[in-house]
Amino acid sequence: MHGLSFDKGFFWGYYPFIYSNGGDIVNEDGSQLKLNEPAAVEAMERLRALIWEDHVTATPEQDKNLPPRTVLMQTGKLAMDMGGQWNLLDYSTMQGLHLGLVVLPKMKEPKTLMLGSPTVIFKNTRHQEAAVKFYKFHNDPQAVDLFGRGLWMPLQKSYYTDPAQIAAWTNNAAHPPESKDALVNYALCCVVPTPHYYVKNFGQISAEAIQPSIDQIWNNQATVKDALEQATIKAAPLLSGRWDK
């Protein structure tokens, strides 16, 4: 049995805590990784301690042999799953599971990530009217049930400020009563866009420089400081600024 599970192989498992501790992933102009700075190092040290010192979460090797976290929660083998809101889709279908929802623990200030899969309409499409119509449809919480079932969160700000529109996607079995505080209010105050949206080559940077070093931390194969320094060095030749500058 473990007290906590979090996504060790994906950036959303640890980026929020770097931001919460006052750190950042890249500098303002997208030319330098900032993971080797004290705030990021401290945040990752505290997450690493959950595995190797406090023993409240599984090691990566143990994770390989464990059932899905939804099963662990349902069978009483896991107390807390620290993950994305989209997990509500799976948890809401599990019989007998009394699920609560809270915001992420904070270090210095509350922070969470804003992320998703952007939808693109090519400007030269021959079917622009149909594409725009579909775009509006699939982002409409009152037309697509995946919002109410817990997988997606709305894009439009009115669904976080207007009581009737908030109820349209949260007043259902998939969303616990505390969803307004944990999802709606938290999204308004505390979200940070990930560098994937604005830093050039960031998918490559993440795959080739950042995650391999993070894996060394989780596996206790390198000190946090050394691993993050190595990530910063590997990322340097790949960084070439922002898409929006």
C-alpha cells in the first residue's frame, strides 16, 4: 500500500511544484533552461524524498509491477492519486469508490498547469466553414458529454465565472462537490501554461534532455543537482527561442 502516486514519466507530475516553489522551466525568451536553479532543485529534491526517504510513493521499478492507479484506489491500496483532472473520467465509473478532489499541495504559492491538445485549422483548407463549425461544436460543453464526464475542461472563461455555465459541466456524478474550488476557482487563479506552447523544439528538448535526467532522479541514479545540471547542458544547443517572439 502507498500513500501517494504521481506521474513520474510526464512533466505534469513535477512541473507544478517547480512553479509553486518560485522556479521556472525556461527563461523568458526561451533561450535557457532554468532547471538547475535553486528553486527547481529544491522542488525536485522534495519530490525525490517522497520515494527514497519517506517511502510514501512507489519507485519507478515498483510502478512497473503495480496495477493501474484506479484499481489501487478502488481496492484500498492507494490513498491519493496526484494527477490530471482528466482522471475523473475513469474514477467516476468505479463502483463503491468515495472520491474526493483537492488542489495540488503548494510549496510557496499555489500553481497548477494549463495543458491540452490544441486544435488547428489550416488557413488554406478548402472546407473552412465546416472546420470552424466542427471546432465550435467540439469545444461546446453543452454539446459534447466529455466535459460532463470528467475528461475535458471548458476553454471559455464564462464556464468558470457564470454559475449556470459552471453547473452545466460540473453538476454531475463525475465531479465531486468540491470541484468548484479544486477545478473552477483554481483554474482562475493559479494556472501556468507549459513551455510546450511557446518554446521552439520543446518536445525534443523534453524527450532528449529533460525527461532522461528526471528519470535518473526517480531511480536514485544521480543527485538532483547533478541530474538537473546535465539536463540544462543537454538542452542548451536545442533551445532557439519562442514561437511567439
